[in-house]
Amino acid sequence: MVLRWDITRILTVDEHCFVVEWYFKARETTIIDFDGVSVIEFRGARIAKLTEYETKHATFRPFSA
């Protein structure tokens, strides 16, 4: 069961390509959650290519202030 699926940012690469950052949380036998990025390429009004990436929600950022 999907508990959350929040879009956090949409970046326009050009008129045919968008990058979407999102957070996903669901309950299966346990709770899972992760951050993701989708690269969506359009041909006309249809999706021509969709590539998705996942990262763990708790990340380590050693250089952040």
C-alpha cells in the first residue's frame, strides 16, 4: 500500500525532457521509503523514454554545512 509519493522538484531540461525528484513510502510486510529521480523524455504528447533511479532516504552528506 502506497503511503506517500511526493514530488519534491521538477527540472526542465528542454521542451522534451524533464527531471523529477520524488520521495516514496509504502507498506509491504515492512515500511519502505526512498528518494528517487525520474528522467522523462517525450515525443509529442507521449512518453518516449522513462529512466528511474533510487537512493536510500537516509543519506550521508559529509560536506554539507
